[in-house]
Amino acid sequence: MRVILFCITSTFTMKLSEFQSTVKEEMCFSDFFLKIKNEVDAYGELISWDKKGIRIPIYLEEDVDEFILTANDVKKLGQAFLNKQIGIYELSYLADALTLSEMISYENENSKEAIYSFTDPEINGEITFESVQKTIDEL
């Protein structure tokens, strides 16, 4: 079992407001993920280890009061993966952060289930182009 540590901090670069700007198309996914490249690289390295009990930190500055994640937001994230703008580690790192954040609420249960399906592959199974396509098709 892996333990995912959720760290609310301002010393790292991922900000909830910047993800919000990305899905609102004020910032592109590649720019957003370039800002958190070091965090995602470290996450990818740790998640690829096949060790039990490993701790994987997730860093997020919750700099908005509330963010309602819509089905359209989840579709945009999934489509960025399908278009190869982001990789598996970027997708699952962000999904882990969103599911752990107390500032996130969901438009509906389908949006919530969809974002959870993008989290750590050890928990929800392997993330593939087919699985992501199926998830966004069902939204």
C-alpha cells in the first residue's frame, strides 16, 4: 500500500487557482504543467517504484475559497491526456491533488467518479488512452 501525503503549502508551485485558469482556458495545460514539472517528476519516480508503504507527497497551494469541478473541466483534463499534452503522471498527480483538496467540490457524482478514476494507478487500475476516453465519453 502506498501512502499519499497531502501537503498544503505555498513553498511549491502548484496552485489551485492556476489549474482553475487552465480549465477556464486562460492558461494552457503545457504552461501549467511546466510550472509543476519538478513535483510531477518526483511523483512519477516514486509512483513507479514497486514498494509497499512508500510515501508520495502531493503539494498544493489552495489559494481559492472554492472550486467547483465540472464535467467539462474533467473532459478538458482527459482530452489533454488524449492529445498527449500531458502524460500519465501529470494526469494522476493532478487528480490526486484535486481529490484530496478541501476546496474542491463537484458539479455532480459523475464528475467526482471521473476525476477519481485518474488517480494513482495502484488504486484505480492502469490509466490508458482507452480508459480515459471511456471516462470522458461517459460524462
